[in-house]
Amino acid sequence: MSTDRSTDIMPLQDLPCLSLRGSMLSQRTNKRRSRCGVSEGLDAECTPTELIQMCSPRHKLQRLCSKDKENDCGHFVLARRSRRKKESSSGVSWDSLPDELLLRVLVCLPLQDLLRVSTVCRRWHRLVLDESLWHSVDLEGLTHMGAALQQVLNTGVRRLRCPRSFVENLLFSTSSPLQLVQLDLSSSIIPTSALESVVCQCSTLEYLSLEGLRLSDAIINALAMNVNLLQLNLSGCSGFSAAALADMFTSCCRIEQLNISWCEFSSDHVKSVVSNLSSSVTHLNISGYRESLSLDDVKVLVGRCPHIQTLDLSDSTLLMADSFPVLAQLKNLLHLSLSRCYHIHLAALTDLGTTFPLLCLLDVFGLVHDGHLPSLKKELPRVSINSRPFSSIARPTPASRLAGSLTERTMWGSGCRLRLGPQ
């Protein structure tokens, strides 16, 4: 049986108007309003302030009366009731967490994510800059270092690694000194003035590498203020005087490892080094001074630093076999490098086993041909010969390791928590 559905469909304008005036909700509302003595005028969209005040509680009435000064003048003012904040349906809001808990979360984030969350809100931006998150930072691989370096230094970083970096003109200035303990700027391109502005703010350095950089007397004098220096790498540096060098070594009397090889030194520079080093030095690289390092300098060095365990005198062409009795005074010598000291003959090397009873590493690159190496090893069975082509004295990362490798991006034996690239 078919039904004509067209008769059930009514035009939209013919539908009866829906109203809640006759509903239970409307009746309860009308009763409540009648008890308050309020007329039907409250149903209007724009309600005068006088009517709202009549049905408002006493504590809200005081706030409503003092809200606008226009009410005192009898002007018609619209009032809107304040909305109640929605309560969280479930879980705990991030805003309700104290700073200490948020910092425990942020400390787990890598550098890239930490920078992203700093844009969430002002509070998170403040927490991201907390110095506890920036204890150790590795910026290797950043193309332009200037702005990033200044921001990282302002966070109170203590261990900073950024070798082979390019730093623009940076005039860093701060009212408080930097808290750097370890700093690696090896083989970087940085203006001397920018380097001065950073080093002059440091007084707590213990490990420092400025390999290959051009320095100044102001930088060397600033380094003298870091009396707790333990390892210093100035290999290949230039631009400072012998007098400034002597003052620095006199002040920094706790240095244990020093690499000062292949600098632009004169004989006066060499004498400033050997005459002012303290007895705390145990690892020393003073190679590369062909016509500047003499036997007399070696005698002064041995007398001041009797506890040397590793000594690199490579490329010192003035040294001959008569230096061995002098070096024999180093009772703790374990590693000796005499590479390219061409005035030392092969026959003299065979006596090193008895001269240095504790010697276990010997580098004589350029002195012994490959054909004579087996016979020398036979004469010195306890000594490993030519096993260390690169010196690791005071270097943050040994040169024999692959630069940029994720497993070898370390600095003096430990990695940095925040670093660019994959973690």
C-alpha cells in the first residue's frame, strides 16, 4: 500500500514556531524571576543594568556597581555575565607543573627540539634558557657561529666544543664572567678581537684548545688569570710575545699537559717556555723548532720538569745523541718522540732500552728506514716503535680519530649533551 508522502512535507515557512515558553524549564525560570520581583523584561536580549542588579547576589552587585563609572550617570549599559572556566576533563595540565619538573622533561630533549619548544610560550622560553640544560654544548658543523656562540655563552655553558668553525666579528661583553671550564676552538676562523672578547671573560678554564689560531698578548695575559689550567693546546698559534708567554706559565703553575708545538717561535720564545714551566708538567709537546731548541734548553727543561712521562722533541735538528744522558734524568719517561731529528744516528737509538728502563713508546719517523726497522725492534723488544704518528698531548680529540664521527665527537674524554646533527 503506497503512501503519498508529498502531503506530509510542509514548507519551512508553514512550520509552527518552536518555543520553550510553555515548557517546564520556562515555568521554573518564570517562578524564580517572579520571586525576585523581576518582570518579563529580563527575557530581552539587551537588559538594563537596573534589572540585572535587582536579581544579582549581593557580592556580585558590589562588583557590578563599581565596574563602570557610566552607571552613575544613568546611562544605559549592557552587562555580560562572566564565563566560568572549563575544568580539565582528565590528566594534568602542563601549566600546573612546577619549573623543576618541566626542567627534568626538557633535559631529555636534543638541541633541535629544545630550540623548538622555546617558542611555545614565555615560560617555556625562560626555562629553555636555564643553565642546567646548557652544561655541555657541541656546535661543530654550524656554518655561521657568531650569533649562536653569543647566545650559548649567555646560557652559562661550562663545556663548549666548536672546532673548525667560522665566527664573524663578535664583540662579546657581559657584566658577569663566563663559567667555561672546557673550551675547544681548534682550527677555527675567528677574528683576534672576537677571541679576546671571549677569553677575557674567562677565569675558570681548566681545559683549553686554541690550536691554529692567531692570538695576541691580551689573550695570553687573559689566560694567565685561569690559574687552574690543567691542559693547554696552543699548537700552531702565533701573534704573542715571549714576555707574555713567560708571565702566563708563571701564573698557570698547575698545567699537566702542554702542547706548544709548531708555533711562530724564536729562540726567546723557546727559552720562555722551558724556563718558566712548573714541575707539574707530565706531558709536553715542544716539537717543530728546528734551529731554536738546543741542548741547553733541554737541560733547563729536564731540571724544571722532572716528572715528564711523555715528551715530543720531533723536528729539533740541533739535538744529537749527547742529549740522551740529559733525558735519562727523566725517570718516569714512557713515551719519547724524536722524529726527524736527523742528527741522531740509528746506532745511538739501540741504547735507549738501557737508558730509559720504563720506555714503552718510541717515535722515530724519518730516522729509520723501513728496512732497518725490524732490526731496531729486535734491539728494543719491550718498546713499541712508530705506533703513534700523531701526538695527542692536550688535544681535545686525538688527531688519529675520524673527525666528525658520531662516536668520536668527544672533548677530553667525554661527549657533550647538546649537539648539532644526529644524537
